[in-house]
Amino acid sequence: MKRSKIKTDKSDSKGVFEYAKQVDLKLWQGNSKHQLECLQMTRLLSVYTKQSIMFKNKLHGETILGQPSKLVVTSLKSSLRQLK
């Protein structure tokens, strides 16, 4: 693209127009159905990983207290098993 010292919307739009005439532009198609599903699965895996770390940290914190509640420890361990 040509560089110009004059920077206005009109001059910029002319530059974009000239560029588009010279280059074969392809219409954006977006992600395929499979790509979207993979993206959703990756995001869900990230959520599960964060939750797992949170439960492990909470379990560690409860055991550091000295006398952790058995109900709390059991619940945290159960939640971790479900996430795995």
C-alpha cells in the first residue's frame, strides 16, 4: 500500500479500495461445526482443570488445619473423583 502523509478517512478508504482491487480476497467462512465443538470442549476442559485445582487446594488447606471435618474432606474427594 502507498504511504501518504495525509491521514483522513477518505484517503484511507481509497487506499483500502486500491489494495482490494489488487489482491484476491476470500470471503470469511467462520469456523466449521467440528472446530466449534472442539473449541467448546477445550474451554470445558479448562473449566474442569481449574475446578480440580481449586478442590485440591481446598483439600490441602483443610488437612493443614489439623482436625479437618470428615464430611468436608469426603465431599471434596468425591468432587475430585467426579471431575476426573
